[in-house]
Amino acid sequence: QFKLIVENPKKPVASGLQVTAFVEYYPESAKDLQDRLLLFIEDDIVDIPLLGLIPCCYLEIQSEINFGTVIANNKIISKEISIANHGSSSGTFKISYDGVVLLNIEPTSGVVEPKSMKIVKVDVCTDIPRIIKEVIKVELEGRGCAEVWIKAVVVEQVLKVLGISCGNILECIHFGPVYFGSSKTEQIFLCNESPESMDWVAVLEDDAIGGEMGTDLQKSADAALRDLSFKNIVRDVDVSTLILCIPNQGTLLPYEKSLVTLCFSPKDFRVNESSQKEDFVLFLRFEHVGNKDGCLQALMNHPHHTELALTGSGLPVMLTFNPGPVIKFMDCFLGEKTQVLCTLKNESESLPVTFSFHKMANFNISPEKGKIKKKSAKDVMFSFSPRQIGKLKVKQVVDIIGTGLEENTLQILKTKSFHQIYLSFIGVCKSKRKNIRFKINPGITPMISNPTGQFVADGAGQCTDTAPVAILKSTQTQIHTHWINRNCNDDALTAFPNDRAASIRPGEWNKKYRTIFTKTERYNYIDPEFSYTECERLSKEAHNKYYKDFIFNLRQRRLQKDAARQFSIYNNSVNIGLKPAKGLVSPKISLTDFHKEKLQFKMLPLDENYLLTSRKLAEIGSESSLEMWSGLSAVPSSTQEKEDCNLTLTPKQLHQIFIGPSTIDFGDVCVYSTTARKLHIINNLLVHIWIQIEIEIDELQQTCPLSQVVPPLTKTHIPIVFETNTLGMFKKSFTYTINNQHLRHVLVVAKAVSVELELSARELILNPVPGYLAETEFRTTVRVYNPRNYPAEFTWKPVITDRRTAFSIQPVKGFVEAYRDLECEVVWHPGFNSPEAGEFDLCVRKGNTIKLKCFAKVTHYK
């Protein structure tokens, strides 16, 4: 079957020339042939093998598809496998799978062209945590059956709370006793034990079972029952002010650990009662931000959160003073000092106390600051050293020093005064009596004398900078005013006649003096030896201005602190920093805006430093949101919508957006039918959000709309429409984005089945109607049910035997609507030799077939 075509040379072949020979192969059967060709070159013989091969395919496929470790998040993951054909002809393949795990394989059969490859896509649903190790069988033409292993490890996305020092899993943090008003911090590691990044948020459970707020757990049952009124007060307290988590939201990379600081700041809720110990038991939940079904069973099967218990006790400062709080000093004279010894005792059995006294004028304290251990005492000496005469009563402030949070950042812990105790100091400074001796005036009238000028008190009075000159405004008197100076309106000063002794003193250059009667301007002598120069005057003015500014700044600082203190009192969601009844007129609101304003008041944006609580999440997910099912925009149109929809939302904000369910289960769905389920969207934020759905699945192409702008505090839904023409299990997912940035997905599950009808009974017994003749017809009914979502067309076909049939049924054919039923009447016609049994087949078009047996109960008489 080989043919050689050649012309052998008759002469030797010269150098550089060649001889060409052709070998043709004509196979006559599908067999590979082998032969040889002999080439004679002078004395040498070259053996050239000839192989004749039939064209065939040579298919190869990978033996394993490994998805690795993936997250159980109801997502469909895909990988491709190639079937290569290294042969010279086309080859066919066929894939079969009968395992437990639902695998979507496309295509399951096909043809691979020569020198090419075919891509096969394998989908796996990550719905539950498990280890997938399945095998699919691939029949390759010319190679037989090959096995391909599908491997994957599906794990739950878990957050773990680890200790800083030991690295073990933490279930509880004990803060221990902490003074009211102070703070204590503990640090933990938050670890992402999964191979994918995750957004997380911390939620404080303020309504959890087993939680305690402000209860003294060491009390008896009777004492706790008497304290029920206090329970009602605590129930309305914002728990997020007690526990601070920094940070309280974030993103963790795969297997990443993040340092989280927890701060416990107990507050005394007993305003009108004596302070006492209060125990707190709270639960902090670290949740994975994603799809939320709102179903308890889903949370039980797929826990996406880690719970951490927090315990601590709030204690009042129990520092007593003996004597105190009013301390009276003995009376003393100016320049003397009296002392009182005071004992400071720390009554607390758990914590030490650090104190610091404020500095006060005329009083000294030694030591001014110190630390007293628990159940210990310390002596402090109070001293009264008056520098002025009279009764002095001051309020002495004692600061209790501890650790607290910075008011501006709420993240930095610093040492500060968190509590103050007030003492009253009372002291009297008496003046010393001075004996005044009088002496006879020798004849020269001194500057200061008595009316007679005879006796002068020796040492009475102290000289001042200015002479005691009686002066008044010259414009305020018109006694004996000269007519020339009658209209004098300047601010000149008038000197009394007895000021001559002071008239030669250094005067002030900017003041004028006039006589008391005629208002004539008087000569003002300025002594250059005693008066200030221009430079000295400017220096004195600058000196005075410096101290005036210093005192002014002190006053401004004091006013600012007082204003900040007043602002902190009214800085809440109701007063927003404004003092009530201070002239601010309330805006007028209409009835149409009342509901919206009420919602906005309830849904004020949360401070980023404070935690979300389960009660707040329940409030924002309640029925207060506005329901809108139509009329929403597909794309942002207004300026506000465009600005809101361009925002990058934080995990805490994403946690307040509910889009679900994350798994839409259509159940049994008939082929060629159309079924819809709602994808609910609840926007609990005060900004617009933009939802965009991306669907590439043919069975969900009827879904509309695929884009919606959801207003603030609004509920809505998007109908997901499912339609299929293929029988079998359906499990695929589609994705959606929030604000065109945050990607999420939804799993769609359905079982495509054919139409089906059910009967109320498979066997019927027809009895005669009482009172009727035996020859009359026997009648009964059978009910046909349609449990599917598509109308079923049916036909009754009697089973004909040799004896024929005496039964009939009406209606013979018809339709049963979805989830409805239809009653059919069966009649037995008696007659000579009529069979008492019969059968009917209920044939459903493109569906099932059910057999109905009928029996007539006839009484035979002799």
C-alpha cells in the first residue's frame, strides 16, 4: 500500500545536485502499516523505515481541580479545566457526575478539534462549611474513562478575640473595680481566621439575656426587689457611654490581627440616692459586615459574629475627713498662724485614692497631694495664715486624681481629676489695738490735723502716693462761677483752698486744674526732678497694659471654661448645646412634615467614637422607616443624590443597610413558568444609597429594575424573576454594588420540575344513593390538586379491557390553575354484565400520569 515514484539517475550525481523521490501511502484498511525503503549509494545501503498511520485523536485532561480554601458565603466560585487534543483528528468527550455536592459543569459533552483544546467550566457553591472531594468521570475518545478530582475546603469566616500576652481565645474581660468618672482600658487582638478580607463592626448588646447594668450582685434578693425603680431608670440609659471600643469598625486582611482597645467608664446613675457599688455585665459582639437575613436559624447555622463578655464594677469615692467637712480655725491676729490636724481615711476596700488640694489664699496644706491605700488613713495639716483682717470663709476643693478619656478625642487616656470633694474653711483674723498718743501743736499747722489744730495723733495714717486733696469736676458746680468761664465744658479738676500744700507736687501733664469759685485755670507746676519722663511714662503705661491684658485673659479663660462646662451639660441630641428657654424660637412645623422630622430626630447620625448597640439597630430597623415600592430613580439626578451616592461608606454605615435575603430559595418551580421573589432593601442612613444589580444568568434576565436610588430611612424591594426551561437543580449567584463601590452577592436556589397533579384518592368506591333504585347510576367525586406554580392541562383516559368499562368521569379534560384544585365526578352505569371495576389514567401534558381505580359496591339479591 506504499508506492514509490522516482527516476533513478543513470549517471553519478555531481556535488551540489539532488534527486527527489515521492512515497505515496494509500491505506485500504483502518490499520497502521510498517515497511522499509532501500537506498543504494554506490557500495552502501541505507534502510529508510516507512510508517503508515491511520489519523486518530489523542485527548488529555487534567486530573485535579483544586479550589483551595474558600469562604462559606453562598457564592458560586468557578474554575476552568482544559481538554487538549494532540491528535490529528477530532475527538469527543462526555462528562458524568453522580456525587452529593451540586456541581455545575458546562459543557458536559463536545468535540475537540485537532491540535486545539476545549474549556470546561466547573462551578461549586460555597453554601455550607465542608470539605469537598468529589470525582467526575470523563469519557475520552480513544483513551477510555478518566477521573478528575474536584477538591475544595469551605470554611466559615470567623473573627477571633485573642489575648495580648497569652494569645489564647478570650471569652471574658474582667475590668475589676473602677471609680465612677474614671476609666480603665484593656487591649485585645481581633483576628480574621479566613482566607478573604472582611469588614467588621462592634455591636454592644444592651438587651442581651444575662446582662446587668448598675446592679449590686452581692445584694440579697429582697434588696434587689426593692431596687426595681432603679432598674427602670437604668433601662433608658445609653450603654454606649459606658464601654468604648477603639476602633469599633474596620477591615481585616486574610489572617490579619488588629489591636483593639476596650475602655470601661462607669457612671453613677443614682442621682438622688447615696452612691454605692454598681456591677456591670455587658456583651460585646464583633460582627462581619455583609448580607443579613434576619433569620434566627440562619444565624445559628452560619454565625458571623464573636461575642465577648465584659464585667466590671463602679465604685464611689469613699474619702472621709476628720474633722470635716467644715473646719474652723482659732482666731488669730495678722501675721500669726493657727493649725488643724485632719485625718483623711479611704473607706474603700478595693481601690486606693489619689488626692490633690487646690491652693487657696491665706490657707496652707501640707502635704498638698498624696495617695492613700485601701482601708488606710493619712494625716494632713491645715494652716491658717491670714494676710488680711476679717472673717474668711472659703471653699477648699479636693481633686480625686485618676485616669480618664480626653474629652476631644475620646481615645487618649490621661491622668486627670474625675471627682471633687468640697471642704469649708472658716477663720477669723483680728486687728491689734494701737494706743494713740497726742502731743501739743508747737505752732506750725501740719498737713493733717484735727479741727482745732492743737492735738495731733502720732503715727496715725500712712502716707500715700498722692496728697489728700479734695477735688471734683469743675463742670459740676456753678457756685460763684465767673461769667467768662460760665460755659466751660472741659473736664478740668477743681482744687479746694486747703490743697496749697500739695500744689507744688509733680502734677500730671494731661490734667487741668481750676479754682473753685471763679473757675479760672490755675497754674499747674510740674517739677522736672520728680515727674516722669516721656519714656518712663510710656513704660509705665505698657506695664499697666500688660497686667490688664493678663487679668483680662484670665477672665476670658475662666468664662470659656464655664461656657464649655455649660455646653457639655446641654450637649445632647435634644438641646444640641443650647440652653433651654434662652430666646430661641422653635420653628413652625406642619403636620405633613411631622412624621419625617420625627424620624430624623430618632435617626440622628451616630458619633463615630461610640458603639452601635443592639437596641439602636432594632430601632433603626423598626417600622418607622418609610415604605416606597415605586417611583424611585434609577440613577442619581439631583445634586444631593449625586453627592450622597459618591460617598464611600464605613463598615458601621454598611451595617445599617439591610439587603436580603442573602439566599433566595424559589423551591419547586415548573419549567416554562415565571416566579418572582422580593429582594428587600432597607436604608437606615440619613443619606441616599445607589443599588446596582449585575445579572448575567439567563434564568434571571426578566428581573427589573436593576438600578435604584434609595432615599434615606426608606424601605423598598426589587422583584427577582426566575424562569427556566431546563429540568433539574439550579444554584447560581448574582452580584450587586452599593454606591458603585461595595460589592455583595445573592445566591439563587431553585428546583426546576415538570408540571404535576395530585389526586385526593387513588381508589374510589361508588355506593348506591339511599332511596334510589338499584338500576340507577352510582356517583362520587375525586379532587385533583395542582401543587405547582404553573397551570396543568390534564386528560382522563379510561383503561379499556375485554369487558370494556361502565365508568365515566367528567370533565374529561381541562386545566387546573396553579395552587388550585378541581373536583371531578365519577359515574358507574349499571347494566347487564357491567363490570364493577374500572381504571382511569390522569395524563398531565408534559407532566406525570396517575392511575385511578374505581369500584362499584353492588348488593346482589336472590
